[in-house]
Amino acid sequence: MVMSVLWAWLIMSSDVSIDLLDDSSRSGALVVVCFPGPGFVANIVAHHIVETLDLEMVGSIRHPSLPQACIVKNGLSMPTVRIYSGEPVCNHESCDSVLVVVSEVQIPTDLILPLSEEFVEWSISEKAGAMLVLDSYSKAIESGHTIDDDDDSNETVKGAASTERALASLSDLGIDRMEQGAIGGLTGVILNEASRRGFDAMALLAECSGPMQGMGPDARTAARVLGRLDELLPAIKLDSEPLLEEARRIEGEINEMMSGSVNQPSGPASGGNTSMFG
């Protein structure tokens, strides 16, 4: 593949590099951030959105502290942290296109702050409309979150936002807001940074409801999250049964990816524990 133009946005203080394959406008885009959490819910949702909307990979994110590996699909290598783009039907008032940032690798703790700062700075510089961070939690796994979930259901979905306008968008999606609690890891720091910069960012946190309680890929919770996104991205709407079948297929792909060399044991070669939620 010949790349006509390579645009690299490099913040020297953190060495986080967002490399884009072209200079297409991202003005008004909704940036959807999907990194591993309990049940790999965000990953399953990201894969489903990418395939359903036929998004194209337009860039990647690099940093020396990320696991030194690649993802292989259909015999071809791909970066572990990738950016996809397209122009779906979108109901967010500032959303003209979508950018999906997805990773199969967990982020080292010391990289969470610089990566969060870079995500927000890049979104602002590209004049993106808003950011949506998808995450999950389980009462059986330490995830770094303290969610005000005191009901008897195991299908709770909560939302938080960086601005009043973003909070109103969550309400329009029918997502209950967190009244109190704490959000850890990349999700929490992105919200903090977006709030500091006055940028619209939303976080959606879904309780794992699958039989493994977040300790393995959770198709059921991913399908539930996709259902909540119907109002935001109508193009991803599918009947429930095909949606679950597709999510299970993507589960298998995630399992294969995560079982390879990306999740290396802690040690000098892997740079230590890369878990963001444990």
C-alpha cells in the first residue's frame, strides 16, 4: 500500500504519536474510544461498528511503552492501537462523521495521563464534535471504578460527562447518569482532561452480565451497549438475534487476538504489568 501523505502529530513531552494516513477533515467527528475492560465489551462494540459501518483504518497510535507487538488478521499485520473513520448516519448535533479508536492491548499506568491528554488535544485540534468513551465494569473484578449501582439488575448502564451539553446528550440516549462514584483508568482521566479543556466528552459504563461476569468476552453486554447507541448511530441498528450472533463471532476474534503474544508475561521484555483494570 502506497501512502500519499503521512501526517504525524507528535507531543514531544510524552512521545505519544498519532499517525494519520491522510489529511482528510475530521471536523465535527464523533471520536469513539474503545480500550480493553472487563468482558472486552468496548472491543466487541468497536469491531461491530467498524464492520457494520464499513469503516476504513486511517491511522494508528504509537508509544515506546506500548506492548511491542502487532495484531494479525487474515494474514496481514495491523497496529495494536488503530483509528478507523467513516461517515455514518449520526444524530449527535456536532457529529458529521465517526472516528473509532480501538486497542487490543491494555495501557500501562504511566501512559494513561499522556495518552488521555493527547486524545483530547488531538480531538480539539481536529475540530471533532465530541468524544464517547466506552467502558465496562463487573462486581466480580476490580476495574478501578466505583459505580453507584445499588439495584438488583446485572444490566446496569451508567453515564458521565465532561460538560453539561455532553450530559444532555447522554440523557437523550436514555442513559442514566452516575450520581456519585469514581471512574478510574483511561476513561476517568479522559473525562478530567476534557472537562479541563471544555470539550464535550461522554463515558458509558456497562455492567457485565454474561456468565463469566467480565472474566471473558461478554457478547451479551456488548449487544446491550450497541442497543443504547442506536439513537446516536442509527446505521448500526440490527435485530437482537443477528446482533448477538455477530457479537459472539467477534468474541472469538478477540479471544484469538488476546491469546497471542500481545499479552506477554510481566518482565523486562514486556515492560511490566500493562493492565488498566487490575
